[in-house]
Amino acid sequence: MSGAVKISRELIDVKLEASSNATNPVIKFIAIIAIAVYYFMITDLYRMYLLIFAILIYYNFKALPYQVAKPKYRFLIIFSLLIVIVQLAASRQGDLVFFLIPKIFNLGPFFPIYQKGLFYAILFVGRFWGVITISWVFIDSTNPFDFAQSLTNLKVPYRLAYSLSLALRFTPVLNNEITVIRNAQQTRGLNSTPNSIKGTYNLLKFTLFPIISSTLNRIKDITLSMEGRAFGLYVDRTPLKEMPLQILDIIQLFVLILLLMLLLMF
Amino acid sequence: MNDGSRKPKEISDSIGGSPSHIPWIRPDLVKHKKKEPYFQTSDLVIIALFSSLGGIFSTFIGYLANLLNSLIGIPFGGGQILAGLHIFWLVFIFLLTDRKVGVTFSAGVLKGFVEFFTGNAHGLLVILLSSSQGLIIELVLILFLSTKRNSIVAIAAGFAGLSNVLLQQILFFNSQIPFTFLAMIGIISFISGMTLGGIFPISIFFGFKQASLLQWRKPKSISPRYARNIKTIRISIIVIILLAEFSLIAFLVLQHKNSIQITGEVYNPYTFYVSDFPHITIEAELTSEYFPQPPRNYTGVPLHVILEHAQPKFQFYGILLKARAPDLYSVMFNSTVVDNNDKFIIALVDGVLRLIASEYHGTYWIYDIGTIEVTTIAF
């Protein structure tokens, strides 16, 4: 064995070892579903928000700084406000807590806030934040291609799992193509930046047809290429990287579900 | 190549019919050849790439929805006008893949995963929302027993648009939201789904069908085995839906609006019907900051009579009155307050059973009561 081959072989071994040490992505996915279900079952606000804050602190210190995640927070805050407004306006049961607009001279008070409405608002916002933050942690800690591969290892037909890989692999390519089309439109004076109604409308209207045509052409090339390589001819497909399901992963998942059940019961 | 010397016929026999023009395939590496798949390779590529494109466009649609919401001034509802654009891709994929059963659901799941992994702000929920849209289209097409008629496809897309509102209502909102408001949003979503998600992709598809872009693809007819399986699945789903519907009707009939379950620490748990007991009339005033009502007469059954019929196990007990699901609002009284007190009655007000608690604040006048539970904790 030559030196170069030996080094590359060692590198592959190191990568395989690293991937085998990480938790199986499918197990991780099941774990976040379990946590999401927990958020939808729990009515104890303290426990719920404690878990959310713990995940948020972890996310901001370990994964992404606040500036990077700012657009995500913006959406989260807007949707949370919507939930709060709807719950406070709709629920009129329980004790009156306060008036949103107090009595000023002879006017008011307006918008009474009831105990039940306040509770529902905090509960539903917690649910929403809980699901979103746990999703962030999963996305930042998981390679999507590993996820698709581990599906194959769990006996999901590789033709289907490969579709996920294919879709994810072509997302940046198609995104880039949209940018190229938009740049071409902008050089001709068309406003297609999505920061105004007209711009977004133009983007959808004038970008849709070219991108569909281009994607259809691309589909033809990929299909012919795949069929030329006899894709899907056999039951098994040799993966580049093995993502085996380990006993430790199952134990971790079992412990997590047990913990969540205990938290629900006590 | 140890197998290179073998004749093509021998290789073909040993590996279960692998192509004889690939003589270098080693039989020990190949278990057996895959049967004719349901989804052709081109179907899979169409689903994958258009799902990916759908995922990218959903981000832009989200921008536009937010802009519309801010323009209208209502944070919820304006964006539903564009709900159909999310379904556009599912229907377009369905048409491109020769209207195969199972395509929209697969595309929905895949689109959801693409959006999830590309950091959609809805997180895990986007998979649920997108998959359910695909599933609804499948179910409607199965129920109508037609995947060929464009009008049915457009209606299915309309229902898929509606599913978005329903799921968000189930997950993040409760039954307190006025029905008229929900119905209005639902109608907007349905129309959006039908037009932007149904008619729009159909017209675009026929535009592209005329062009040479789709000519290269020659769809194969589904094998009889798959056709049989689809028929079985279709019949099973129809049977399941019918059974579910009958069960729901039976449940609603059993859970009669004018009845209350008396449960808990009693010797005689029973279902209370307001017509089974003698009525009394009392005068009461509803005091509330928001909806006060002047004194008026209410006719109903005293609460202590209802409880006496159930025969509580203890002399002193708690009485927990719970509203029907999904509200589950509850109020609690001590038995010492209710015993022999005709100021607490259960009355039928506007078709709903309500507690009239005279001299108590309006928040105790719990309406749409589902259960009265006798508890050991008296306070």
C-alpha cells in the first residue's frame, strides 16, 4: 500500500469512527418528536419554560450567535404575539386579571385580560417556542445527508431515502439558479427583491416559468444519468458512509422517553 | 476479474436475471434484482427537485404573507390568501408524474423535510403541515375515486389549503376563537388552495405539456400488482373513513349536549338529563366586568338535588364542575356551600347547560358543563 493511499484510508477510518460515535440522526429525530409531543402534553408552565430557556441558552452559546439567528427570532416573536393577541381576545373565562387599557378619566377601561386567556396565551406560546427551539438544535447538530443515509440503514427503501438526499443536494443549486434569474431580471430593470409586495409578486410571477423550465431540463439530465448507471436495479446499495443503529442510541432514546414520562406524571 | 471468463447466460442465471451486458457484476455482491418499482427513476427525480424548489419558494411566499398581514393590519388571516402557493408544487408534481397515487403525500413529506433542514421558521411543524397537505389531496382523490378529473384535483387542493388553518387551530389556538372568524379564514384558504394551488398549476402544466420539455419522458403503465394494491388501499381508506364518521356521530349522540356525567366519589354515578328532574325558578344577576346581565328568572334543577341523587360517599366533599373539551374550564365549590341551597341551579340557557350561581361572580357561572366530579378535597 502506497503512502498516499494509506493516509487517505486512515482519514476515511477517522471519519467513519467520528460518525459512528455520533448519535444516529433518525434516533435524534425521534427524540425531538418525543420532546415536541411532551411540549403539547404538558400544562406545567414552569417546567415547560425551564426546558425552553435551557435549550435557548445552549443554542446561543454552542450553535449560533444571536446576530445569525436574528431573522428566526423575529418570526418567532411575531407569531408569538399573534398567539397572545388571539388567546387574550378570545378567552373570557376565569378571574379578571387586569385591563390592557386602564380607565382614563371617563373613558375605559378596555380589553379585559382574564386568567384563563393569560394562561392559554403563555401555554401556546411555550408550545410554539419549545418545538421551534428543539428543531434548531436538531438542524444545527445533524448533517441532512447522514439523516438520509441512516434511513437506508433502517431499511427504508434506498430509492426513497435517496430522493431526500437528491432534494437537499439540489436546494443550493436551485437557489443559486433563482438568484441568477433574478440578477438577470434586475439588470433589465425589474424589481424582484422580496421586501415589497410588488417585488415579491414580480419574483413569483417572472421567476416561476424560467425556473420550472430549467428544473425540467435538469430532471431530464439527472434521470438519464441515473438510469445510465442502473440506479435502483438492485435491492441494496453500498453506502459511502455507514450509519449503523447502535444499542447505545436506543438506550439514550429509551432514557429520554422515560424521563419525559416521569416529568409528565410527577 | 474472476467472473470475466464466464458466459453472460451463466451470470444472468446466477444473479437472478441481472443484465447480461454487464459482465463484471460479481454474483456474490448482488443478492437479487429489484422488481419493477412503483415510482420510476424520473418520478423520484421530479418529486425530489420540485419539492426542493417548493421549499425554496415557500420562504418567498412567507415574506409575501407577512407583508400582506402587516398591510391589512391583522396578524392572522391575510397570509392565508397565499396558502395555495404552498400547495402549487404538490399538485404540479402530481400532474408531472402522471397522477400516480401516493405522489402528493411523498412530495409533501419531502418538501417538509427540505424546508425543515433549510431552517424554516416553523421548525418541526413544517413537516407536519406539508405532509398533511399532501395527505389531504390523496384522501380527497381517493374518496372521489378519480385522479383524472382536473376539477376534483382543484377541490382536493382547496381542502389541502383548508388543512393549514385547521392544523394551526388545533396546535396553537383553542375553541374560544369565534367560529365565524375561523370560517372566514377557512373559506379564504379553501379558495386560495383551489385557485393558486389547483387551477394555477393545472394551467401551467398544460402550457408545459405542449412544449418539448416533457416529451422525453415516456410513462410506463402501472403493473397489475400495484393496481390491485392501490385498489385495496383505496377501499380500506374509504371503509376507515366511513367507520370513523359513524363513530364520531355515535359519540356525539351519546355525548348529548343536554346531559352531564356525574362522577367521582359517589355510590351512584349517572348521566344527568335536565328533563329528568323537577325544576325550580330563581332570580339571579350575572355580575361581570365585560358581559353583565341584569336580574332575570332562570329555571333549572338545583345542584344539591343532582348531587343527592348520585349519593356522595362523604358528608363533606368538593364539587368540581368541568366544561366540555376542548375548553376544560372548571370551577370548584365546597359541599357546605351547595347543600340545601337553591341558589345553585343547572339551567338550560340558549341550548347549553349552565350553572346559575346566584350571588356569585360571573366567572363561576360555568357554561357548557360536561361533568360534575365529586372529590374528597373539600376547601
